Amino acid sequence: MTGASPEHPVAVLAAPGDRRPKALAGRLGLPLVDAASGAGLLLAYGEQGLELRAPGRRLKPLRVDFAQIGHHGGGELLRATRVKRRPARLLDLTAGLATDAFRLARAGFEVMACEREPVIHALVEDALGRAPTLPGPGCIELRLADARAVLAEPALPAPDVVYIDPMFPGEGRTALPRRELQLVRELTGDDDTGVELLARARSRATRRVVVKRPLHAPALAPDADLVFKGRAVRFDVYLAGGAAP
């Protein structure tokens, strides 16, 4: 067991009699510690699942809990992603904490959710193991992968819809409350690949690409075919060639 170092700002908290922390630390290549030991952030198994803690700071632990996602809300998201084909495949390139991916799976999509940050991926993976029953088996496939690498896979099943919620400097992912965004940004940093992802996604989606943006933020491309506006966010829809709106 080692202490966290500046090269490892995240550590995993050991728990007597629980083998999961050691296995998680080994899988993620993170130090296993028995106390905060200078770590900036701690992954720990609490009573309600895996959570990310910020020792010494006035931040509640970050834990993904799909049981807390109500059936109200998300109307613009569902309208923006709607396609007639069922079952429809949806590729979420920037899953983050996977709130939108869960909503879309619950709405009937077969979702492949990609997240490149290993700690965030671990939080979502743990939450899926505790999640309420989805409409069918295999509704969410969670992948630890960079979105650009996924889009470049020749064998990738053609998605009907590609969904992007990019994190831009000074903005952040639109689905996250402020405290969650703070911890997520510490792990991921800023991401300016949104324009590139949109261009690549448009070559792979068979029906549409949907980009989630803050309401007044500039579009990633000027030729959106449809726009669905909520109170704080909007969804820019880019239809594939020949696809019906």
C-alpha cells in the first residue's frame, strides 16, 4: 500500500475485509491508501456504491445513481434523438456520468456509451451494476475508449444516431451540476475536440448526429437541420444525407 503522489492525484481508499478497492486500484493503476495521504481525490466504496471524494474540501462525494433519474424531463433530448427505426442504435461519444445515456436507453435505444477517463468510467460502471432494470438486456454498452478511436473502428456497427455533449473551455458538459462539473473537470481537463468529433460523426451516423450545447453557445457547425431548445440547453441536429427529419 502506498501514499498518493503528485503524479497520482487520485488514489483508492482501502477498506478492511473488502477486496474491491485493491482490485480497482490495480485495474486503474492507482495507489491504494488507508487514509487521504495527500491525495487530491479519493475513490472509495461507500454504503451506496463507489464514490469520488475530495478530502478537506466542501464538496459532497460524487456518486452516480441512476435510480435518482426521474421519468420527468429530458423531453428535448428525446425529441432531438427520435428516429423511426426500432431498435435503434445510438452512439454516445462523450458519456461523462452517463445521465443522458441512461435516459436514452430507458427510452428504447441500444446505447454504446464511450468515456475516455478511467475514474469516471469506473463510477458509471459501478452505477450500472446497481441500476434499476432497463427495458431489455444490453441496452447500455459502456466502453472505456477515446471517441475518435471508436469512430475510426472499421467494424463499428453503424449507429442510427450519434450523440455528443462536449466539454469546452469555460463551459463544461451541459448535463452536470456545478459541484459535479468541478470534480469532472479536475479529472478530464478541457476538451476542444467537439468540432472534430462532429465532422467524424457525420460520416458514420445513418440517421442523425445530435450535439448538446449551452443555450446561447455557438454551434459546432453552421448547418444544423433542426434545433430543439430547452431552458438552459439546446440540441443541434445534423441529419444524415437523405434522412427524414
